[in-house]
Amino acid sequence: MVSRLKLSLGLALALLAAPAHATDIGAMSDAEREAFRAEIRNYLLDNPEVLMEAIGVLEEREQLAAAEAERDFLSKNADAIYSDGFSYVGGNPEGDITLVEFLDYRCSYCRRAAPDVAELLETDGNIRWIVKEFPILGDESVRASQFAIATKMEEGDAAYAEVHDALMEHRGNYTDDRLRRIAGDVGFDPEPVIARMDDNEVQEIIAANRALGQALQINGTPTFVMEDEILRGYVPLDNMRVMVRQMRASN
């Protein structure tokens, strides 16, 4: 792509510099065409910085176009992202900034991000946090997400929040015995929750999150949606704070 781009840009630069009657390549003789090509080559060799500057401008335009397309997609799918009716909503539900997090409990970067997200929510106080269960690291990940979703259904949001933290902090396998211990630590009977983990409704929630993630081209966790931007991968706390300030300033 770069080589093709270089040729196109070099040709455009040469055409702009040439007299109007000289820009009809089809009307040139073989000798004129050869001379024209040589002039293009010499110009690029003498002025490579012009080419790099043009490539930089093109890349910037492509990035802006991609960001605009991303914002448009987020707007068209706002209900599925921000108000699906089943995802956990924490932080300040009435906050002026919404942070959506696609996560996997076995993801080391999700675990690294967890205390940063918690501190951001606590110290800011005006951020709405939505959790999308997005298990992509195997059966253990799926089992953990099933347990979290079933906990929300059976025991409510407060129990889900505690289970979420416990699952994120746990190191090791998510066996049924481990899940029972987590439930006991939180303070509810694990059996109804474990019995519900394989319900169709739980499976449908995970499937819906996966379909949404695929549409958003999410291939890894954590992935955040902050208002009209997608942030892929771990984002340090300070960076998140800067983005929140910028978004508030632009509203």
C-alpha cells in the first residue's frame, strides 16, 4: 500500500507542477513519457520529506474517518451498548459520563484494570459503569461469567458487585466448590445460583454480548467504551481521568 501510495503521490505532485498541456499522459510520445517518469523519480529522490508529509496527512485523514465511523456505529447501537436491560450498572447510575467495560475474569489485564476502574468510580462520583460479561478465554471464563450473571438474576445487583470483585481477585480454577465458597463469603445460598447458570437466559446474555463485541470488532479484554470512543486494552487510571475531563469539557 505504501509503495502504491508513493507512486500516486509522486505522480500527483508532478502533474501539479507541469503545464496544463503536459498533463495528458495518453498524448505523450514514448520519449516524453519516459522523461516524465524520470522527472517524477528525481523529484521524489530529491524531496522525500514531501512524500512522508503527504503520507502523514493521509493517515491522519484515515484515522479521523475511522473514528467518525466508530462514533456513528456506537450511536446506532446505543441501546444494546448502554441500556440492554440485563447488564450490571454500577458507579453512579445517573452519572454524566458512561463507561462500558467488556471483561473476562481470567484476563490478567482485566484484573490489572479492576482497581483502577474502582478508584475512578469512587473518586469521581459521577461516572456510570456498565459491565459486559465477555468470556473469551475458555470454559473457565464462561463458567465464571455464568455464575456472575446468575447471581445478579437470583440475588440482585449488590450481590453481583461483590461476586464480581471476588471472581476478579480469585487465582485458580472456577470450580463449583470455589463458586460455592464465593457465594458463602458474600452471604447467599449458592445452590439456586449454580442451578441457574445453565439457563437459556444466561446463555442468551453471553451470546448477545459476544455478538455486540463482534460488531464492535472487540477481540480482546478489557475493552472500554467511554461515551463515543472505544478504548482497546488496559488503560491506566491517569489516562482515564484525562479522557473523562476532556469529554466533560466537550459536552
